[in-house]
Amino acid sequence: MTTTTPTTHSTTTPKTTFHPRDRLARSVRFALVKGKKADCTKLFNAEVLPTLCKQDGFSDELLMVQDDHVVGVSLWYNPESNLKKYAASVYPRIAQLLSPMLSGKAIIETYELPTA
């Protein structure tokens, strides 16, 4: 039987109100080197999540781990500036921290959040 270990974090609502079209979800998927699940979860809680929480526009994060597969989904406000800045300047450092645990390359996808 496999288990999924979700980790979530919510930050406070931003002081500026954004239209729902000004939000994006960013998915990062990767396979772990066998036996690195605990190390990955520990690194996420100690380094990745605190770094995300400091980023302008970061809203929330969901980390899902099942066996040796990981999916992280982060939600961003005003992604045109905030997410692009994070992807260009901060994510490369996080990717470097995670690289010893990855089996292959991470797959990064961005999704629009539909309005109701």
C-alpha cells in the first residue's frame, strides 16, 4: 500500500486585492532517488517552504509525495512579475538543493486558475 504525504502552507491574504485571473498555479513534478523520501520532505520543510513564504506573490503550497514521486503545487498572485522573478532568481537555488535527490529532471508546468 502506498501513502501520500501532503504538506500545505497558507500565507495571509495579500493586502492588495487581485482579480482571479491574476493568479497562477505552478506545478513541479519529479521522481526521487530511491530511499530519499524522508530527506526530500525534511528539505522541503526546512528550506523550500520558508523560501517560498518570503517571495512576493506566493499564496499557498501543496506537496504530495507517494513512493518515489513528488508533486508540488504553488499558488501565486500577480504572476507576471512575482512568479517570473522567483523562477529566474530563486528556483535555480532550490533546484540545486534538490538535485542530489532527483532521479531525472523536474517537470515544471504553469496553470491558469479559471474564474467562476
